[in-house]
Amino acid sequence: MTLEAQRERILSGRMYNDLTDELVQARQRAVLLTTEYNDSFGQPQEQREAILRRLLRAVGRECHFEPMFRCEFGFNVSVGDHFYANFDCVMLDGGGITIGDHVLFGPRVGIYTSNHAVDAAERAAGGCYAKPVTIGDHVWIGGGVTINQGVAIGDNTIIGSGSVVTRSIPSGVIAVGSPARVLREITDADKTGYRP
């Protein structure tokens, strides 16, 4: 089976063999490109974004990952404009990761779209399945947040540091905890009057 056929199978949500030569090689390619990107720290933004464009499915304007960024494949990650990820971001992107515009990640944010089979024999044989993660526009993900497969986070939402997101979170709220739950809505009372 070709890499493209395997990619389509993974994105379909069906069980797939995570140990095929093609997927192992795709992960090796991602390690090499993320290493190249991390090593380019301090170089011009255009040069760094060119590396990301070789790695990721889509890269918006002014996209920046602090070192050490890692992803599983890269070819299932789409990032919008004005994206910033603080240190040690990890994206296991088998199921697809879509990130909107003006999104901020704190340090050590992890997004995990793939999961291993529950049955031990299937797991040992490479059985996995994946579900997508979608993050809207103007979202802030706090430090140390884990986002599990199959969730969507709505526009203008904040996920508090250390949270574990196991189900979708609506727009315009602050969610915290493990598992993450909506704490409250974001309202006009949250405005401070700050203007740059």
C-alpha cells in the first residue's frame, strides 16, 4: 500500500497498521525536518517558514514554533496565520490537525490524534486509529495542555494550563481541568481597555 493510500485510510478513522515501512519512513522524514526547523532558530522568518512548508500540509503567514517542535508526520497539520507555539510543542497528526488564525500555545502543548488498539495483541501488531483535532481562531492554549483525538475547540476560547481536553469545547469560554470542563463564558467584563 502506498503512503498516500495509508494516509487516506488513517484519515478515514479506520484501524491501520502503524508499523508499515512507509509510515516509519514518514516519521523519520518528520524528525529530520523538525530537527532542521529547530536548528534554524535565529534565522530569518522566511527561511524558517520555508522549512515548515516542506513539512506541514499548510502554513499561514507569521507562523512560529519555539524549539523543540516535534510532529509525527507533518503532512496532516494545517496552521493558520499568526500562530505561535511556545517551547516543546508535540503534534501526533495522524488524524489531522487544523489550527485557525491568531492562535497561541503555551509551552509543552501536546495534540494526540492517534490512539493504539485497546486489545493487546492488536496493539502489538501495530493496530491504531485516529480522529481529527480542530482548533478555531483566536484560541489560547495554556502551558502543559493535552488535547486528545476527536475534539474541536471553538473560536475565542481559552484552555487553562495543565488541562486535558477529552471532548469538544465551545466558542467563547474558558475551560480548565482534567478532563477539561467549561469554567465560564468570556464576556465584555474581561476587557481591560488595553490597546498597543
